[in-house]
Amino acid sequence: MRCGAKCFLVEIELKGEKQMKSVTARTPVDARKTIRSEYGKETVILSVTEEKK
């Protein structure tokens, strides 16, 4: 975990199903990059929100 990292909830559409994934990243852009590198560029990202505690 890097300095300044937060938890983000990313809602994606994968194979016609909506899923929520938790990602640790510094910014929403980094969270999107993490999801795309893990699931592929064709994955549709619906929303990225910071997880509140």
C-alpha cells in the first residue's frame, strides 16, 4: 500500500453483470487503471466512488 492510498468502490459491468469491486489506489484514475489492467480494456466502468468509513 502506497502513501496517500484510499479505498475506492468501482462498479463495473463484466459479461453483462454489474459487480462492485474494492480497489486500493491514490486517485479514482489509478483505480480505473487497476481495474482495466486486471479485467481488460473492454470492461465497462460505471462509477468510481471513495469508500467512506
